[in-house]
Amino acid sequence: MAVFINEECINCAACADECPNMAIVDNDKNPSGADIFFVLENKCTECDGGEMACISVCPSDAIHKR
Ligand code: SF4
């Protein structure tokens, strides 16, 4: 259970600052090598069913549920 970030990401960092679980890493730490932010599946809880902080703040609509 985790959201993912797609190629619409503009590396603004808004999502990483909002995540209560520190589940989002920046483009330099993206394990896929893509130059976009990345959600760590083992840390994201989809905000336990509440409003997802990262999706709310993303200006690019780049964060999605699977
Ligand atoms: S859905 Fe919530 S827990 Fe998951 S990455 Fe976004 S802010 Fe973090």
C-alpha cells in the first residue's frame, strides 16, 4: 500500500516536506535512477486512509494511488 510518483514530477519537494512518514526521497536518492522524487513503499501508509498529504500539495498532479 503506497502511492507512486510519475514523470510529471518537477522536483519541487513539496510532497517530501509534508509526508508524516518520511516516505518520499528526492531525485538524487531515487533507487530507479529516474530524475524525479520517489515514494518508499515500505514507509508509505497512504496516510492510513486519511487525506494523503503528498497528493494534496503536489502542484503537478504527479502522485497517484496504484
Ligand atoms: S500518502 Fe501519506 S504516507 Fe504516503 S507518501 Fe504520501 S504523505 Fe507520505
